[in-house]
Amino acid sequence: MLFFLLRDLGGILGQIGNLGYQINLVLAGFNLIPFAVMDGHKVFAWNKIVWVAVTVPVWLLIALPYILG
């Protein structure tokens, strides 16, 4: 959340915030892949609705800059 808030400051702090936000978003998306050794598998096995409710928005946030160009 701190990185997200830093994004709006501009300058070097804004760049740090943007990079930190992007890195954490990609790590979250990767970790939500439902393979046996990742947390995504545990969540998927526990409750598929919760997994979809968390995974789809994260993956959309990752893909949105590429979709919008």
C-alpha cells in the first residue's frame, strides 16, 4: 500500500513507488497461480470463489497497461 501511495508524489519517490507497486503486483499474480507449491493452490483448494475474487483483479491490474497500450 505504501508503494501505491508513493506513486503520486512524483520525482524519485514516485518512481520508487511505481516500481515497488509493479513488482509487488507481479509477485502477487505469480503467487496466485494454482500450482501445488504456491499459495494460489492452497486458496484454490480452500475456496474457489475467493481465489477468483482475488486472482482476477490482480491479473487484470497486471494486464491493463498492456491492453490500453
